[in-house]
Amino acid sequence: MPYADLHVHTTRSDGSLALEAVPEAARRGGVEVVAVTDHDRVQPFDGPVVERDGVTLVHGIELRVETPGGQRIDLLGYGLEPSASLEAILADIQDNRIERGRAIVDCVESRLGIDLDVTIDGGFGRPHIARAIEAHPGTEYEYQGAFDHLIGSDCPCYVPRDVPSFETGRDALAESCRLISLAHPLRYRDPDRALALAADLDAVELQYPYGRDVAREPVKRAIERHDLLATGGSDAHDDRLGIDGLSRRAYDRLGLTDN
């Protein structure tokens, strides 16, 4: 059972778990440290690491960036104290997220002839749309089916969003975070190119529930080659924390918690 789950989403982006409910969910999952890493959103914390109801919460973020080769990857920032440059990037992202959300919702409603009745704000994302589609009595799509047939990549209602370049995002996170990690490297179209970019980061996510058999040796080789730290987490979008993560010893190596 992991000691630290360093990849958790809440309702501030596309998760279903309220921020206030994270400590209780952590206790149910048997973890003592949780990094809250909502997409492109900062948390209302008064520091990079805080204590809430006996659970250590690390202020984190997940930021999508585009690499020089055109591949989009996710960076995890930990121990966050947002700089002006990062706040400016996030403001632009949230404006674009609202525009994109409206475009996708309009397409789905027009295509299916329904009213999804969703609130589109800065934390809005495709999971919100998929849940609304599944809940609507006039559709036959379940959550995953909505992604597979309507709003997933290459589907009729998919709209890409604007993201910063790898260099811009990394530099802004470097100003704001104690640690930057490459998220879920084996999920990308070209994992080798993604792992090569980890040389410009502090860490790479080694522990991650891919939902399929994966060979983690390329990740381990990148960690050794570039002298990186290893992070890990469940990428929880619900209230099930601790599915994956780090041991206490592995977490302590990161140096995120002041002693």
C-alpha cells in the first residue's frame, strides 16, 4: 500500500472528488500524503505543502505542453507557489478551456438534439461532458462511449485546445515548483521522445496504473541515465486514492516535505 499518492484530481478540474473530501479519501485509501494535481489549476493553499485533518497535502499541478516534435505531454509540478509567469499561462489556458468547452458542448447538443445543461467554467473539461452525456435520458452513450464515439480524439465533436510549448511550461513551473516530473511516460504516442525530454526535468512518474501490462524498463533507464527522481500516483479522478504511489522512503527522497 503506497504511503504517498502524488497524482490526484479534484472537482477544481476534471475529478469528482471535492478538495475538502481529499483527507477522508486518503484515509480510506491508506495514504498519508496526497499531491493535488488538478489540470492547469492552482489550489487555495497557503503554502507548497499543508496539513489537513492529519493528511499531508502537496500543492501540485498537471500542465499539458507541446514538444518541439508536436507531441503533447503532461508535466507534474510539486510544491507549488505560483509565479506571475505561471499565473499568466494558466489564465490563458482557462480562457481557451471555456471556449473549447462551449464548442464541444454545442457540437454534441446539435449532433444528438439534446440540451446537456452543463455549467462551463475554468475547470471544465471533457470528463464533465462525458458525465453529462451519460446522465442524459435522451442518449444511449455511457461515459467511455461518449469518448469513443463523440468527444475523443478524431471523433466528430473533438476540439483541440491551446497549450504552451514544452520550454515555456517547464520554465514557468521551474519558477514556481520545488520539483517537476514527467507524467505517465508510457501513455504517449512516442514514449522514447517524451523520456528524452525528462533530461530537462527533475523526475519522471515511475509508479502509475496504466491498466495494462507495460515494460517499465525504459522509464528506469531514463531515471538512471539522467539522474532523475521517481514519482508516482494513481491519477485518481474519483475518490479511490492509493491505487498507486510511493513508499515513504521513495517519497522522502523527493524532499517536498520540510522536516
